Amino acid sequence: MSRRLSREIALKTLFMLDFTPDAPLQEAIVTAQEGLSSGTTQDEYASILIQGTLNNRLAIDTELTKLANGWTVERMATIDRNVLRLSVYEILYGEEKVAPAIAVNEAVELAKIYGTDESSKFVNGILGKLVKNHAS
């Protein structure tokens, strides 16, 4: 399964869990995979992304609040919020290091597919600040 598809599954799962936090994680993952042509019942990278994002959510949301001038995480559109969470996890906390440019590009693409007309610009702006702030 491609990394892009893994990110898509992770985004859909995080989105569902945002609306129904008490939903069983495995059930949310299975639902997120419905309709995909891969035929794979479990995706390891998607699971890593989901679990890592959930485990680091407080720190990720704190970082997003600092980056989004005038916005709280709760005020962000649900898709935008979860695209950002996923990407921040990959950039700052992921066990497997992903080049920031790749993580940002993937996040922008997900925002274009699932978000509003403005989502990709919003996501790109926030993640651009993140990368700049954390450049070595």
C-alpha cells in the first residue's frame, strides 16, 4: 500500500474519531478503509500514523495553537485540523523520519481532496511556519 493511501486512511480515521471519540479504534480504521481498491485489511503505516497522532495529540494541538494566529484548534475545520495533526506528527514526532517537504506536500494534497477551497492554503501556511520554526 502506498504512503499516500496510508495517510488517507489515517486522515479518515482521525476525522471519524474527532466526531465519535468513544468509537473503537479498530472499527474506525476498518470503516476508513471501506471502498478502497487495495483489498488490504490492515495497513501498518496507517496504524503507526493514527496511533502516533493520537498519542501526541496534546503536544500537536499545543503546537498548532502557537502557529495559527487567532485560531484555536477547535475552531479549525475538522478536515484541516486532522490533516495538520497528521502532518505535524510526521514532521515532529514520527518514528520514521519523513522529509518536511514531503509531509507538507502530502498534507496539502489531502486538504485539496477532502477540504474546502481554502483548506490547502491554510494547511500550507501553518505547516510552512512549523517547518521554518523547527529548521535545524
